[in-house]
Amino acid sequence: MRDDEDEGYGRGLSFTTGYIFGQMAAESSQHTMELKEHLRQRIARPERTPYNADAVDRAIAAWKAAVRERDDDIARLQQLNRELKAGVASALADAEALKRQLSAAGEENRTLRDQIANHEHDIELLQNTITGVMDMHEAELTELTAEIARLKGES
């Protein structure tokens, strides 16, 4: 009975091995066919479609409109750039003029301060002179008053 059993196992194993090899061959064949189809599609020329003049004209018109719009945007941006540059140049010129005015005002301020200092010195000299003259007149007045009193006393 052992021989029969060994033969049954052998046939079962042989059948299983045959089945597995058959599956592998079928899968390999399937992969080969898929690869061939993929390569054929990659190499094959695309299917030609009839020429549609209206679609082409519409595409060309849309392209031209887009180009015109882009050119208009470029022109608008260039104009804006020129205006900004002119504004910057004007602002820089105004700033330079203000700097010159500030410098002139500073110089005039220094000149006026020097004049005030000179006038203050002159005022101080005049006050000293006036005080001196008043003291001198007061001394003369005192002398004259004393002489008038002496002359009244002699008379």
C-alpha cells in the first residue's frame, strides 16, 4: 500500500508543480502582451483628426487677444514706471531745494546771532557811556550846586 500512497503523493505533487508552472507561464505571457501593447501605443502615430478651421481660428484669435492684453499691460506698466521715475526725480529735486533753503536759513540765523551779539556789546558800551556821562553830569551838578550855594552865601 505504500507504493500506492507514494505514487498518489507523487502525482499530486506533479500536478501541483505543473499547475504552478502553467500559472507562471500564463502570467509571463500576459505581462509580455501588456508590454508589447504599451510599446506599440508609444511608438504608434496618433490618430489623425480632421482639420477644424473654426477651432483653429478661435484659438488664433484667443492667442492674439492674449498677446494684445499682455502688450497693453506692458505699456501701462512702462507708463507707470516713467511716472514714478518722474515723481522720484521731482521729490529728490524738492528735497535738494529744501536742503539748500535750510542751509541758507542756518547761515542767516548765524549772521543774525552775530549781529545780536555785536548789538548787545554795543548796548553795553552805550549803557556804560551813559552811566559815565550821568555820573559826570551829577558830579558837575553837585559842583554847580555847591558853587551856587557859595555864591548865594557871598552875596
